[in-house]
Amino acid sequence: MFKNKTVLITGGTGSLGQALTKRLLETDVGTIRIFSRNENKQIEMEDDIKDDRLRFFIGDVRDLHRLSRAVEGADFVFHTAALKHVPKIEYNPFEAIKTNVVGSQNVIEASLDANVDKVVCIGTDKAVSPLNTYGATKLLAEKLFVSANNYLDKKKYRTKFFAVRYGNVLGSSGSVIPLFIKQIKSGQKITITNSNMTRFSLTMSEALDFILHTIDIGKGSEIFIPKLRAYSITDVKSVLGEILENTGEEEIGIRPGEKLHEVLINTDEMKYVWEINDMYMIVNPLYHKFFDDDIKTRYPNAKKIESMKIYSSENVEKISSADLKQVILDSNLL
């Protein structure tokens, strides 16, 4: 699929962007363009990944003109750029709107003008019934991408837009495991927000497999969600206590904008959900009445969801302590 193709990754110096770059370089991809505003991270990434197929563009998704130059000639765009730290965004809400909403629309506009083949927006579980500004901006980003297919002139444009939605990647920047490890190593108590809190469990490798699979099968207007297990904060604390010295814990309470449990598909969305092997797909509500007639033709093995009421980290199978321990040991965070 990527043979001799040009790929652009917005936010390409982030943890997902760098992991995606390394995975794509294992294929016969033609060129990968890294688009980000952090010049230091670009220099570090260029030193770490030495490959003639890499190109580095300094720019911000808020700047449509610069983005258009970067997208020109691209076949695929992975939109990973976002402001995502909940407390910072709660304090600076409009800055998140500029990046996560306006920036996403800029990606859409630039991709249309460049006649890109497929564009995928990397979403989050916080976009579902959002409680915080971050989730609200990511919900709007999803809506923009799903709706971008509505006004396409099929004779003029070939671009297909869709979104993926999943939980925090274990060990990624801003996630709880690196924080706990840092606290333990510095002799501090682990700061637990709430001992009953749960989150979906996803490794970086699983996230990459999922994203690349959706690029392969996506037809446009869909939101794809992987089938995941979950973990509790107390499980993470216990496993890290086995691996490292237990320094105790302190419960600090849920921060503004945080949820006790995350949801990947809410009750209202369930009427539009289909199951495709190891993932779920939400079809565009504007099209679902027409889409249902030929969805099995478009997506082999697809079946309509009838029994599930909500897809929440509280209700799904929990990852075992042994598996969680192995994930942490394999993460290179220790």
C-alpha cells in the first residue's frame, strides 16, 4: 500500500508520530514528511532515525499556508498533531481550539487541495460525551473529518477522510505509567487520583497495527474503534510495586475534566455501530440508513451490534497483572 508513496505525519515528533515513522520505514514507503513545530524534537528525531526517506518540515497546523506546502504531493496524511494535556487545556481552552479544531480543518482543506488519497484523524476516548475542553475539541475534530466527505465533488476529488478513536497508549507522553515510575525512582509517593479509576489498555504496537489496518480498509466517513481490555489504577500501582521499590501512595482526587471511567462508544452512538473482526465501526449518522444496505459488501465479516449498550473501561475485560507487568517490562520505560 505504501510502496513509493509519500506520507505526511502532522505532529510527527510526538510519541505516536515517531513510532509510526519507524513502522512505515519498515515498508517500501517512498518519503515520510514529519510536520511539527518543535525544532529540537526534529533534530533529535533526525539523529535517532537516520533514513534518506525522511523529510522534516517545521510548521504549525494552525498555519494553513505552510501546511498546504507540506501536504502538496502527499498520498496519505496521518493527523496526530494536538494539544492534549487536560489541565493545561482547561486553563488555556482557546489555544486547544486553535490547534485541535481549526488545525484539523486546515488539514482537511490542505488535503482536499492536494488531492490526497486518504487522511486519518487520530482521536481519543475523551471525545465521547466530553467532560473537558480537550475532549470537546477532539469531538469536533472527529465531526470535521467525518463530515469532510459530504461536500466532495467525486469527479474532482479522490480524498477519503475518517477517524480512529482509542484510549491512552501505555507509556506514551503524559500517561500515568511514566509518571509513576518517575515518582518511585525519585523516592516520592505515587499520586493516585482515585483508586477506582479505570482506563483502556493499548500498547504502541497495537495502536500502530490498528491505525494501519484502518488506512487499508477505510472508505470514508467512518470512526474506527479497536476492541480493548482495560486496567485499573490500583493494578498499575501494584505491578510497579513488584518491579520497583514501593514508595507508598497518596490519593489526590480526580483533576478538573477527568472521568472515573473512559468510554469509547456511548449509548447514543450504539445504533450506528458495526463490528468488524477485532474492531468496531461507527458509520456516519447522515448515511446509516443507506449505508446499511451495502455495508457487508463494503466490509466483509461486518455485523450489526445489537446487545452492547455502552463500551466503557469499567465494563470490558481487565488486563491481567501478569500481562500488565510484561507490557511495562517491554516498554523501555524502566
